Amino acid sequence: MPQKFGMRVRTLREEQAITREDFCGDESELSVRQLARIESGKIIPGLEKVSYIANRLGMKIGELTDGESFAIPRRYKEIKYAILRKPL
């Protein structure tokens, strides 16, 4: 799935004739390197990055992902809840 998502992002970005540098702007939300890795399918972006990408492309997340869901790894959920339950 990462490669399919990445190829879709790249295709849509190129159809709008936006360079990676212009797409990422000041890189405060997404770096050019991260975008390149997403487009090549090397990494799966988190929800924040997917939201940013969808916004930059002028679409909703569901449109960008073709309705596919991004599964959160089980280990991530386990760690998150362990941290939330730990007293300060």
C-alpha cells in the first residue's frame, strides 16, 4: 500500500505541475526528503502528513487515499496506551 499511495501523491502533484520544493514550502510540515520517501513508497506517512498532503493537493483525505484506510500498527497502540497510563 505505501507504494500505491506514494505513486498517487506523485502523480497528482506532477499533474498540478508542483515541484517537491514548492509543495513542501518552508518544510515546517513536510520536508522534501520526506515527500520523496513517501512518493517512492519507502515510508508510510502519519495522519498529520496525509492531511497536509491532501490539503496541498486540494482534496480530502478520502479522495487522496481512494477510501483505503491507514492501519495503525498494533505495537503503536500498545505503546501509546502504556504512556498514557503511566503516572507523571
